[in-house]
Amino acid sequence: MLVQNVTAGKVSVSTANGNMEGYLHSLSQELSVSTANGESQWTVGTAIGEDSRITLSSANGNVRLQLVSTCTKNAMIDT
């Protein structure tokens, strides 16, 4: 599943199996991703031209969310 060039609003995506990849280019965006198996990767373009990549993967009830920014600051959240 591919979603790209969303300019405003809310994006909500869910899948039971497989991979999802999306590209969001917006000043403000609400993003909700749910997956049972597989891996999801999203690239978010900000107003100042820097990109942040959000990678979400899950296995056996464990969800890993990693945010990687091109401006040298990284944040990772494991739940």
C-alpha cells in the first residue's frame, strides 16, 4: 500500500499482513498506522525541507517505532 503527497488532514492505515510505505508532505499531519505483521515505513516532509522517517514494525505483540531525522537528532521509542 502506498500513500503519498497528502497535503492536509488525517491519515489512518491498517493492514493484517504485508508492507506499507507512505510519503507525507504537509505543514501539519496526524498519522495513525496499525499493522499485525510486516513493516511500515513513512517519510514525513516538514515545512523547512527536512525529512523525518518513521519506521513501524511489529511482531508477536511487540511494536517498535523509530523516528530518524535528517537534522542529526534521532529518537526511538520501543513499546
